[in-house]
Amino acid sequence: MHTWFNDDQEEKQWYEQIKERLQKTIDQAFPDTKNFFAKTSSRSAKDTCIFKEDFLQIYRSELSKFPDTLQENSRITALLTAAFLSLCVTSASDVLSMFIISERIYQDMLLATEAQNTTDSLFKENIILRPFVPIDVDMEFRDNILEKILSFFNDIVRIKLNQYKPNSYVIDFALRKGDDESVNSMNVWVIELNPFMETTDGALFSWQHERDVLEGQANENKDKTLFRITERVRPGSWTMLPISIRQWIKNESDL
């Protein structure tokens, strides 16, 4: 039994019950799938990646694929890839262990219990499970949808959003090559929807300085679809990482 329960028998019993229910669901819903991605209705536990036992090994393996392992961008890319791969789980025990040590999940559960209303079924926190699909970290995109939607989303995604009331939202999606590894075989994967507001990171757009652009009010950009990409290493990328992560990567200078 994990030590985080501090000999609290009630919490141990709760943990075992949830684990048993979740594992039963996994076995029944995904009999042929071994690797999963798990999140709650609100967010994922991506802040727990560095605490996984094999995280350092994964990071080193990814970093070794670059010709210059000392380059800042190589280390950041290897870090992001290792963090993504560390989100792969194989059992209910993996899922709960990740959720329990996640500060993100903890904060979301606090909000969920405060907002809990037995007479209102609109707000619920669920555990979401999906087959784990490897995605290149540089092939994930964020799209701001303001009261309109492009043809792909109209044809494929909109059908699934009938119960989603807002007409404006931020959608994360990724491009992934098919079995033949050609560009023509690329598939589009919808990752998640986020609220169209400042609490959702603007990525290459700024809510503070470009709200008129995001909301389609800029005169030169009305009725236009804007697309931004990063074509070269951006100055200051290193400083955007948490101090603890920067120090951790710096200490790996022997690789």
C-alpha cells in the first residue's frame, strides 16, 4: 500500500474501491489496449511527470536522438517529449497514483467539491480514459474558435459538440502521420476543448495585448483566419521553464 495515506484506514478503503472500479472499467472498455492517457474532466496530471521513476531515463533517451545534446532547444524538446511519454499509464493503480500526487488535480478537486450540487447534473468531474497515441510535441496546435468553425470541425467535430453550449472555445489538436509515414497520410486528432477566456493560455497570441485579434475585432484581421507558427528558436524559452526544471536540466550537463 502506498505511504501517502498515513495509516488512514478509511482513505485506504476508499482508494481500493476506486481502484477496483476503475480497473474493471479499463478491462471491459479496452480489452485490447495496454497503454492509456488519463485525465479528469478538468485537466491532466502533467505536473507529475518528473516524479515518475523512469522519467530521467526517458529524458536521456530522447536527448540522445539530437546531434547536439548541449543545445538548449534540444534539451527543452527532449524534456517536453519525456513529459508527454510519462503520461502513458497501464493500470488503475498508475492513474490514481498520478492523480493523488498532482497539484493540478488537487486544486481541481477542491473546486469540484465546492461546486458540487446533487440537484444539478451539468457539472461533474469524471475520469477520462483514452488509448495513448504518440504525438510529436512540435505537431500539436491550439486553435481559437470565435462563433464560427472551419470545414473540418463542421464535418467531423461539430457533430460531437451538440451538448457543448458555448459557440466560442479554444481547441487543441495534433497532426500525426499514418502507417506509411507520409505527409499525405496525416490524421488530425482533436485533443480537448478549453474555455475561450484568459484562463486558457493564448499560446502564440496574447490575451493581454491582442484581445482584439483573438475576438476578431482588429480591422485588418476581420473575417480572416490567422495562423502562427514558430520557425526558429525563440529567445527566452529557457526562462519560461520553472526554476526547478531549469536547474535539473543544467545538472544533466554530463550527458
